[in-house]
Amino acid sequence: MFENISLFMQLIYTSIAEKELQHLIRERVYFKRVVVPVTLDLTSLNGQQNPFQNTDYQFVELNSEDLQANTRTFSTRSRYLKALRSINNGLRGFVLLKDGKVISDIWCVAPQGADTPIRHPDLDMLGITCDSGDAYAEFIYIDPAYRGKKLAVPIFLSLLLTLKREGWRRIYAYYYEDNISSKWMHWMLKFEELPKLSLSRFFFFKKTQKFISAKPSIERNHS
């Protein structure tokens, strides 16, 4: 709990400094926001090449030694703290480097050498039960200076190809329906949509319920 509070205080400090406090609050407090769980069969990724081959970018796995030795430079202190907490919680992180600087990080639940179904609070929230060989992609972050450069799809594809090479067969994730860029990213990667949910959040507390879409009323002609 103390670690969460420390991280959130750092996030507030960074958001105020970067004039993004309102954005931070919108991402942490909302009511009945529609989320779309998705899944992808990793064995269907045939003939895909390294999307960052022959570029100035490097896609590498992050580990605790990197963080402790400060060998990876993050754009903000809050990103470093979040990476440290994620690794301590058992997540695997991969980063995209440009000129030695971390410009994106993506996280997943796919422990190396594990042969038992994975567990994560988001999976319970989404009503997803994983089998052996199933992985979960938690989130992707891209530095604001590099957004709009069409990096999201190749970053996510790099993760998918890495997990496929390790023997993982399926991956789950989710996105917010009102996040158009995230929706298009999952569509471009050909994720399959699962039943939508309505999610309410107040900082660290989340609650989901079945999403019921509003249907237009049908007027009957009684003449």
C-alpha cells in the first residue's frame, strides 16, 4: 500500500510539473467506462519479421538489474517507479530504446518457464480464465514526444512475436472503447473482441459489470 501511495504521489508531482494533472485524474476516476477484452491466437503469427529490424530503435526486455544499476534512462521519475513496482509484482517489461533512452514500455504476465495458468487481478476483473500457454498484456506506454509516429503497432507486435518464440499460444488484453488509437491498434493486430464490460474506477479501486448497450426504442403504428 505504501508503494502505491508513493507512486501515486510521484505521479501527481510529475503531472503538475507537466500540466497534465487533469488527464491523470480522468484516467484514475471514472464511472461506467466501456472496456473491450480481446484475445489473439499467437500461433497465427506466421511469417512476421522483427518490425524494428534495420531501424534506430531497439526492443529489449527490462529486468531488475537494469533498474537497480540505472542502465535504462526513463523520461520521468514516475515511469521508473512504475517499472520498479511492476517488476517487483512479477510482471515482465519490455522497452523500446532510442539513442539509449526508454521511449516506451509494455508489460505482460508471461513468466519464463511457467507451465501453470497465470493469475492477475485484471483477469478476474474481466472474467477471463487462462489455460496453460495463455499470457496477458497489461498496458503499453509511449513517451508523449514519440506519440503519433506509428510506433504502437510495431511495439505490441514485437511483444507478441517474443512470446510466440517462447512457446506462448494465446494472449489476452483489453482497451477502453473511447480510446480510438488503442482500438485501432488492436484491430490492426487482428485481436478478437470478447463481450464488453462496464468499468468504474476510483483511484486503486475497480468494479466491473456486464455492459448493456442502449437500443433505440421502436415506435409501433397502431393505426
